[in-house]
Amino acid sequence: MRKGERGTTVVYADRFVPEDERQRSHETGEEAHAVPFLKRFTVFNAAQCESLPEAIAATAPPPPPGLIEP
């Protein structure tokens, strides 16, 4: 990353079941309760970074003409 560059914040959302909750549900026969969580990351465009390995710094080829992307 070059000095003065700013990243973009992205948020990853998921759920997990703690080990003690799995054990409790196995012992009682009840369904295990998942715990939701959010994790925040700051990401940068590869063009904002210096000294990246060639495999990471390579740009992706453009999609074929007429391809409909979601």
C-alpha cells in the first residue's frame, strides 16, 4: 500500500456453533444454537499496492462480449 491510500471497509457475516453448545445439544437432544457474528476488514485495490507478487498483481482478462453477469 502506498502512503495516503485509503481502503474500503467490507463486512463478513456468518454464524458458528460453539463447542460447548454442540456438546450441550448432543447431551440433551436439542438443536444447537448458532451465534451470529460480523467481522470487518479493510481491503485495497491491487493497483494501490506496491511490490505484490506477479500472480496477485496480474489483471483479470475482460469477460467475453455478450456475457450477462449478475
